[in-house]
Amino acid sequence: MYDFLVHFHSGWRWVFLILLVLALVNNLIKWRQNATQTPADQKWNLYAMSAAHLQLIVGFILYFISPKVQFGGESMSDPVLRFFLVEHMITMLVAIILITIGYSRGKRGENETARFRLAFWFYLGGLIFVLAGIPWPWKEAYGAGWF
């Protein structure tokens, strides 16, 4: 079960990133065009937020069953254990909070332009935190792969 969840979590990140970028681009284009918000625009934001929340749920499960997360004093002195115990979790929580706020504010902005603008900036902030917190393959110490 652990191996399945790790591969799902690693593979789902690509779906999540694609949906997040698509929502970002959609919000940017519509914001710059002063367009009116359609149900399709709201769905892009919803899909990105839903993918983020699914990733969070799987991440929480892994947080408590992964051998890379060890609760103890020595964990903070090991860069890999510290990354998965603290750094990865905090950056991803901040990212998902920003995305969730962006979705909410993107539905209730004072006007159409403000809705797209708010969603764009919150989703961009979320994307930056996600990219910073992913254990990319070139960060070899973390032992993560592309999937």
C-alpha cells in the first residue's frame, strides 16, 4: 500500500501542476481581457484546488506511514528526514492554503476583473510554494524520482 501511495502522490503532482498552470493562465488571460467570469472559468479554479486537496490527503497519509518521516530529535539533524518532516509539509500546506483562498476570493471578488486578478495572484503564490517544496529528482539527497 505504501508503494502505491508514494507513486500516486508523485504521479498526481503532474496532474495537479498542469491544472494549476492552466487555471493560472486562464485567470491571467481573462484578467487582462477584462472578461466576464463563466462557469468554465470557475471550473478551472475548482479543478486545480480539488487536485491540490487530493494531493494533500494522500500526503497526510504518507506523512504518518512513511519511513522518511521520523518523529524524534535526531530527525532535525538529518537533511532528508528534516525535509519530509518539516519543510515539505509546511511549504505544501502554505501552497494549498493560498490556492484555497484564491479559489474562494476568485468567486467573490468585487468585480469580474478583481476575481481573476485575486485568483491569479493567490494561485501564483501557491505555485511558487509547490515548486519550492517538491522533492525534485535533481535534489538527489531526498531520494525522490519523477514518479
